[in-house]
Amino acid sequence: MARCRGKNDQGEPCGTPETFVGPSGWCPAHEPGGRERLREAGRLGAEVSKQVRRKGKGLRPGEPGSLQTPRDAERWLRIIGRAVTEGRLRSKDADAGTRAVREWLRAHEAGAVVDQVAELRRKVSDLKGDKLEVLK
């Protein structure tokens, strides 16, 4: 596959990576009607962003609920993803929510490791005590 046959505004060859060049030899911006389609897509994206800001709905009351188990974390991520696709939640707010879930999972895993170490210490202590009983 060759590079795009188009030129940028400075008259230099288009820098679009080869993977985005279609069979026609043009990238999406340089193919016939491409700039207009990209402008329209940008306009529509901006309109959706405005609507999301205007709506300001975010998550529904009670959504996503408590976060106490890894299954709850999965539910949170599904709800956040759905709210973004429905236009109720801006992507930057979704990013903040997913970061919060990620940090919660990290803390939850660390707590589980601490609990496992404490349990192993207890078992080792019990085994040592049994060994001392056998030696008496």
C-alpha cells in the first residue's frame, strides 16, 4: 500500500500513515469529498458534545450503586460505558469514574493480599505450636 497521493497545506506530501490510505490511493481527508465529510463529522461531534454539556444529566440517581466487590466494579464500568454511549456522560467524566474504579480495585487487591499474609502467618504460628506439642 502506498502513501496518500494528497499534499498538505504547505504543498508537502500527506503524512497520513499507510494503514489509513484507501485502495483509491487517498486518505480520508484527501479523497474526493473527504474534507467536507470530515468537517461534517467534526460538526456533529461538536453538537453531541454541546448536547451532553447542556443536558448535564450524568448518571441517574442511584447509579452505579455501591462499590464493595469486584462484581460491583464491573457493574460500574458497564454503567459508565453505557452512559457515555447514550450521551449522558462526558468522556472526561467517564475517565474520572474509570480511574476511581481502577484505584478501588488496586486497593481491594492490596487488602486481599494483606488478609492472605495474615492468614498464612496464623497458620504458620499454629503449625509451630503443634510441633512444640509433639516434642513435649
